Amino acid sequence: MARWLRNKFQSKEVGQLTKGALEGVKIIEMGHFLLVPTATMMLADWGADVIKIENFKMGGDAVRFPVPIEGVMPPPELKISMWFHYFNRNKKSIGIDLKSEKGKEILFKLIKEADVFATNFDAGAIEKQGLDYETLKKINPKLIYCQATGYGTKGPDKYKPGFDYAAWWARSGMMDRISTDEDPRPQRAGMGDNQVAPCIAGAISAALYAREKTGVAQKVEVNLYHFAVFGAAFDVGAALNVGVNIPKTDRTRVTNALWNVYKTKDDRWIMFVMPQTDLFWDRFCRAVNKPEWEHDERFDSHMKRVEQNMFLISALDEIVATKTAVEWDGIATEFDIVLGRVQTPLEVANDPQAYENGFFEEVEADDGYKFKMIHSPVTFSETPGTIRTLAPELGQDTETVLMDHGYSWDDLSAMKEQGVII
């Protein structure tokens, strides 16, 4: 059994903290890989009771097993893959054979007493197993049903499998606009799933709130493709209404030189982000030690600066190269201009700003091995999200949960003998 954990950055035992915002909400998750499991992990952090249904005859969620990402393996000391802990902490696991009638009966019994059912299995599998919304709402009319898919539940691609690389990154137009002219640019592992998951968590929470106010339950749908198109609103909006592709960004010729990246003296990169240049121009000129630019008629309006973009980019390349990234960070603070240092993940992992704001928590496995997790990116002042347990082993909570739902030891023994549960 996963132990209760002490958060390195808190002075109290987690078990003694204020209850979470979703305390008492019961969620049945039928998820795999990252999309829905990450969303329900966030809901679990916020206090919800999340029961993860896994097909034990297939080995459970594939993320349980360590796999390399670009050749990098998670820590071998952890019995369950570190990635699985990241996206399935605070949950309970039940191992059921859903192909058996008895297994389906168990799931329906759990759903009857749940507040939420969430899945990201493909639509074809959900329909084949009789787990569609119309079926489940007859079992539990108060059920919030959440279905996350690659491309949506209508149209010619409703049954098409859609990992985030395919549906979120490639098809949405983002991969095309971010890539160079020579080669498409791959995304980072899980980035689409991890960006969409908070939307799913928020949508489920909103549906729960609506049910509380109106008594009406409903189906919530989120798909990776739509979310990515929403995220690429400037590009897709231009395509919809102007009939053009906004040109790809090229730092050597961007139209706004104050919204661009530049290399520093120590071969680092900094990013100026000042889209409204009129608001910053006077102090920007002082920051880069070019006070004479402020009233130069070549640059005395935003559109004139756009016309002089090639000159300004070239000049700023030379200016920025005279100081280190840390020096420019200090100058940005002094003159109140917007600048971000381009950091590596190793730098993020040691960034005091991240630690001061509770991004990371150090937890301890049963064998004493300690590692850090990334906290859910939402802070509640009175009902804080917490990491209470590590991810469960496959079927770890089958007996406890089923007994809580009215099954006896004799029932469990018989179902184990029949291969219905683990």
C-alpha cells in the first residue's frame, strides 16, 4: 500500500490539512496514458475520491511500465514508473475484467454511486463495451459523464485514435507554424495531454457546480484537436476570416523587434515581450542605453518601429551580446520592461521562484526512495490541493473499494477464482 506522505514544503502532516475543495466527490476513471488520468489526478489533488478502473489482464495502464523518453529512463529505484506516479497519485486502483458480465456488473454498481465517470478510451471501444453516456445516465441520472477524445465524437474521424502528437500538435496547424521550412518540429512528450487536462478538470468541476445549482447532470466533451485549434486562435482565425496563413516566426525578421529573442554575452538567450511598444519605448531606450532613440523620428510610433524592424533587430543583436543573461534580467527589473530568460529544464528544477510558489513536492516511496513531483498548477487559499499518496499498484484497492460498495469476502473470493477481479 502507498504510504501517506510528508510534503517537504509544509510543516504539517498531509492528513491533518484542511479538506480539499472536492472532498466527497466520487469519480470513476477509465483512462489510460495521460489525458484523462492527468485531469483526474488534479481532481484527486483537490480532494476528490478517484477510483481508477484497470484491465488487469492487459497489465493495466501502459504508463505503469518504465519507458525511455528520448533515451532517458525514469529512476529505476521506483517499482512503478515515475511517470505513472506523476499522473495517478492520490487514486485507488481496481483490477476488473470488463469483458466478463460480472466485471461489467461491478463497474455499473460503482457508477451508480459515483458523481463522475471520466474516460479517454476511444469512442469505438466505449460504445462496444456499452459505456456510452445514454447507457450510463440510465444507471445514474445524476452522473457527470466526461468523454475526452482525439478528434471529437462526430464526423468522419470520430473513431480515429488520437494521441496528442497527432491530434493536438500535427493536425491543428501548430506543428506547421512552429516548424522550420525544412523539417517538421516534434513536440515534447505529453505536452498536449498535460495542457488539455486542466481544461477537463475545470469542465468537470463546472458541471458539478451546475448540477449542484440546477439538479441537472450532463455530458462533458473535450477533444485534443479542438483545444489545439483554440490555442492557435490567431493563426486559425486569420485562416478563417482573412484566408491566409500568418507567416512563420523568424527571429531575424520579426515585425516587432521588441517581441523577439536575442543571444547574450554568455551564449544564453533572452526574450523581450512587449507587443505594445508605445507603452515601453521610453524606458526600453534607456534600458538598452540608447536614449537618443526615444525621440528619433524613425522610431516615434509603433508602425515606424515595424518599418525599421530589420535595423532594430540587427542593432539589438549587438547590444544584447554585450551583457550576460543575468545582467539583462537585472536591467529588465530596473527599467520595468518585460523579459524572460530562456531556461533549460535543469534550470527550472533549481529555480527558487518555482520552489517559493510550491511547484514541487518531495515525496517518499515505501522503500524510502525520495523523489520530487510537480504540484497541480492551482493554489487554493483555504482548501489546498495535496499529494497524499503515491500512485496505487495495479488492483491495490480492489478489495477495500468493493467491500465499501456492499460486496462480502465470499463474493470477492468467488470473483477472484472466476478471474473477474485481481
